[in-house]
Amino acid sequence: MRVLVLNGPNLGRLGRRQPEIYGSTTHAELASLCVGWGAALGLEVDLRQTNHEGVLLDWLNDAADQATPVVLNAAAWTHYSYAVFDACAQLTAPLVEVHISDPTQRPEVFRHTSVVTPHAAEVIAGHGIDGYRLALESVARLRQDPTQG
């Protein structure tokens, strides 16, 4: 089964951007980890990152059309993009929201709101890069038994 792992703005700078919050793993290393974790779960992982909101929306629309499960870290768009909200609303396969840090524990109040959460079968936050492994495990479980979401 194919799963999209979609990362929003600035996540391509993992390993360099605020390592005290996001860790030292680079985006390329994250991609490699996700492919390996996915393979162990019988998932074909297609990991993508963009700094352009329209590109993310196109990927979400394609996922909706193809009933492809999505692991989504919408990054800053999580907190205010109604376009991302609308794109997530049309997904029919499992959507798992993931965040490296826990936005609800961050000092910036704007980070405490997610437009993705209302459409997510599960939210995984605050587990660092390992959150992506947990999210892939969640997708695998949800595809086996959709009632667990």
C-alpha cells in the first residue's frame, strides 16, 4: 500500500533549523527512515516537502482522488490555512497529523490551533522524528481496521 508523507514549509531545513526544537536529523535522513519504517510495515512511502502551499494542496487533492493515506506535517500552515483544511476534508483514506514538537506545549499561542486535526484519524505530536514512525504504524493499523481511528 502506498502512503504519502507530506511536509510543509521549512521542514526541508530539518537538522539546521532550530535543532533544539526539531532535532539534528536532516530531511534526507527523515526520508530514508520513513522509507525503511514503511517497508517494514508493508507500506510504500512517498515522502515530499514543499514551501509552496499550492503544491501541498495539489498533493492532497491527488491523495483524495486516489484514496491514498496521508501522513501530514503541514508545519506553519497547520495553524491558519483554510485551504489545507478544505483539502484535508475531502480525504477518504486515513489522514494522520504529525508534529515533531508538540504545538500545544509551545509558548506561541497561535500554534495551539490546528486546521488539520478535525480531519485527522489520529494526531501524533511531541515525539520528535520518531513521530513519523508512529504515524506510519497508525496508517498501517487504520488500513487494517478503519474503526480504530
